[in-house]
Amino acid sequence: MTRGVYTHQPVMLEEVLEALDPAPDACLLDATFGRGGHARALLARLGPQGRLLALDRDPEAIATARTLAAEDSRVTVAETAFADLARVVDACDLRGRINGILMDLGVSSPQLDDPARGFSFQHDGPLDMRMGEDVVESAADWIARASAEEMARVFRELGEERYARRIARAIATARSEAPISTTGRLADVVAAAHPAWERDRHPATRVFLAIRLHINGELEQATAGLAAAVDVLAPGGRLAVISFHSLEDRIVKRFLRDQERGDPVLRALPLPGDHSGAKLRRIGRARRPSADEVSANPRARSATLRVAERLAEAA
Ligand SMILES: C[S@@+](CC[C@H](N)C(=O)[O-])C[C@H]1O[C@@H](n2cnc3c(N)ncnc32)[C@H](O)[C@@H]1O
């Protein structure tokens, strides 16, 4: 993976600060450090006793986090997928003592904008798309081995692509002529097979998103990461999650709702107190970025922020 200088503007920063509202001695966990935009702003709110655990699965993000940690002793860094966040928290002996967790899901601008990472159909580069070194199979390897049926399923389910089968068949034909190893070639094959180009959207947008979500297991990561986050939060601790597309947001929304409801059977028991097992209380409604933010940073346009607070254990 090549290193480059690419910036990332933190999305919904004021809203995240307001949601987590850390006390000076708070212990925070940024599960998706990226280039540390949110993390730096959170650190500015913490006093000398505060602490921030910074996680990312991307080695370039981790290199930035380590530079920050070398300057700021309140920062601890771990290169890991956030599905494993509980392991890091346990290693620091902080289970039940985390006061705020941020999950800013998806890819960062530096990942998208670096052609060598192979995420974007707008820049030609090797067809890679791996977010971190824990991801074994590149997009090119998956495209080379997946059956047309499997590709169609992924494009339909994860990309919500209407022409999934037609595009998958075109990819299978093209790869039998020559391997598809660059983003440019894949984008061309998809564009040629796509019968309904939309205005303002490259015809390969949904297919690229689907492949990225699939090879990085992003939806599974979100599900496991949310569950782990709830388990490590202190009572009253806050969880703030920013998602960037509907499938991801649906997972977050349902998870927070279910954690607030608890188990309806237990809830109905004729016993004093709450025995439902509910672990969270949602804070406010889903929030979207302001028009000003979207015009300054178009990548914020599809963001949704959801916030919840950890309840104390039921008696
Ligand atoms: C939208 S960016 C975060 C940007 C960051 N908040 C900032 O202000 O710079 C998402 C980051 O999450 C990381 N990421 C995505 N999925 C992850 C996962 N399952 N585990 C750990 N990190 C992940 C990506 O590598 C990327 O660096």
C-alpha cells in the first residue's frame, strides 16, 4: 500500500462532540480513527486525566495514530478491526469504563482518493479495495474466482443493483478474455453492461460499493462492533455511530432499537423493576449533516448520525 498525503474532513464533528460531550477525565474509544479528525477534536475536550483508545484496521490510519500517540500520552493505538474492540479494551483493563465510543463507518477520503488502494472507479489503479491487512482477499482475486451467481447476489444484496445478473455475466465473459485486475477495466466492463445510466452517478457506483462491502465484511463488522461497543461502555456512556448508506444505517437503527427494547418476554414478567435486558437508551433522532456542511464537504451528504446511552445493569 503506497503512502500519500490525503486529507479527510471529519463528518458531523460538532454533532459528535455534542453527542459524546466528554468530561475532562473521560475514557473514549475511537473505533475508526482514519486521519484522526474526530479524535483530535475529542482530545481537545479532554484534560490530562482523559484517555483515548484509537483503533483502525488500516495501516496508514494507524501510522497517523501512532504519530499522534508519540506526541500525546493520553492516546493508545491498536491496529485492529473494530469487531475485536473488546479484546483491546480488556487488554487495557477498561471494560465497563469507556465513557464514549465513536464509530464513523466506511472508508476515509485518503483511502478513496489513493488510486493504489483500488477503491475508486474514478482513478485507475490495481483492483484491491482491502481496508486492512487482516482482509485476505483483494477485489481482483474475488472477481477472478467468484461464480456469476455469487457476484450477482453480492451486487444485488449489497449494492442494491437492479441489473446485477446482467453485469455479473458481463464480468464473467470479460475475465475469460483477460483477468480484470484494475479499477479502470472493471468500471469499463460494468459501464458497458449497464443498461440504465443515471445522471450524476457513474454506472459502476453500486457494483464498486457492493464489492467493497463484501470483501471487507463491512456489514458483519458493523454488527459485531456495535455489540462489542455496548458491552464495554460504562453506565451512562455514549455510543455515536455515523453511517453512510442505507444498509449500514438499517443495521445501526435496528440494533439501537433492539437494545432499547430488550426482550419483550422478559419485559412482560410481572416483577418489579426492568428485567427486559435492555442495555441502551436512544438519544434524540437520527441526525443528518447541515446544508452548509454538505456544500463544504459533499462526501458528508449521505451521513446519518445515531446516538445512544448505556443503561446501568438492571437489578
Ligand atoms: C470515515 S473514516 C473515519 C474518519 C475519522 N473519523 C477521521 O476523522 O479522520 C473510516 C475509517 O474506519 C476504518 N474502518 C472501517 N471499517 C473498519 C473496521 N471494521 N475496523 C476498524 N476500522 C475500520 C477505515 O479504515 C477508515 O480509516
